[in-house]
Amino acid sequence: MPRAQAVFLDFDGVVLESVGIKTEAFRELFSVSPEHVEAAVRYHVENGGVPRREKFRYFYEELLRRPVPEGAMDRLDAEFSRLVVRKILACPFVPGAREFLESSAGAFPLFVVSATPEPELRRIVEARGLARFFAGVYGSPLGKAENLRRVVAERGFEPGRCVFVGDAAADFEASRAVGLRFIARDTPEMASRWAAEGVLRIPDLSGLSKLVPAS
């Protein structure tokens, strides 16, 4: 691999072990409809990296078969944030993530690109003491591909010399759309997809530095 110009990281499941926290939050959020809760959770798990408001819309329009009530999106968003933020502030790092940030932040620019609402994402990054490692932190409402494309254009990067590390199909698809190299943080749920795509996989971030040379 040529010298990396920049590394983009998804956040949940790549920097922090926070994927399970969000899954349980979806389960609690939709427990008001017991007959649909498992389908809602399954959709969430199968669509990692998709903004949560799209998942709220799916719950109403596809499972409940009715329009989203006025104000429901904001109410669900606020309740979901309440359920997860405190736990994310205390959850562990993905193994090797902290070490990768500390060793690589001075070698090339690092960016977070996540489906989490950007203001919330920035607060979490700041509260975890991670802001100093990143040249930029990007979340929804813009999609991942749009954020990647914007940063690459603004910084004058060559897409083929940038790397995106993610753990979901949405991460891979955004990376492919913009032309970035993709590395998957492997999980049992995604193993067959990565194998079918021939994606480079790592169990955690412990060996990431060797895969994205800075010189």
C-alpha cells in the first residue's frame, strides 16, 4: 500500500466498543411495541452505519405501517441519545484503538466519519479526550459518502491513498463510492459479507499501523 495521506475511522465498533450499547437502546426504545421490537432491532443490526432517524422512519412506516407522527423523530432522537451517551462515555476502547490514535495522529490526518448526529458525536469525542487526535469529526445529517467526498476534495487528497476503517456495510459502500481503500474491523455478523467482497479484515485495531504506512 502506498504511503497513506489520511485515515478515516468509523466510531462505534471501530474506536469504541459501543455497538452493543446502541443495540440495547433500540430494544428499549421500541419495547412499547412488543410485537415489532425484534424486527426493529434486527433492522438496526443489519443496517449498521445508517443514521438512526432512517431507522426510526423504518419502524413507523414499514413495521407499524403508519406515518411518522409529528414530533416523533425529535422525541425518539432525544430519548435514544439519553439512553446511550452516558454509557458511551464510560465504555472501553476497541483493542488497539487508543494506541493507534496516539502513534498515528502526527503521521497523517485522522478523521471520524460516523452516522451519529454530528453535534452529539463531537460532544462524545471531546468528553473522551480524543479531539486532539482528529483533524475533523463528521456525522449526520450528511451521509458517510458525502462527508468522505467533502473532506477528500477540501484537503486535496488522492482517494486511493486514503483509508477508511469501518465495521458495517454502509462504511464499505461509502468507501467504495468515493474510491478509498477499505479495512474492515471484523465481527461475526459481517464475516460472510467481508469474505464475499474480499475485504481486508482485522479483528481489532492492534495491527492497523502496519497496514497504513506513514512513510
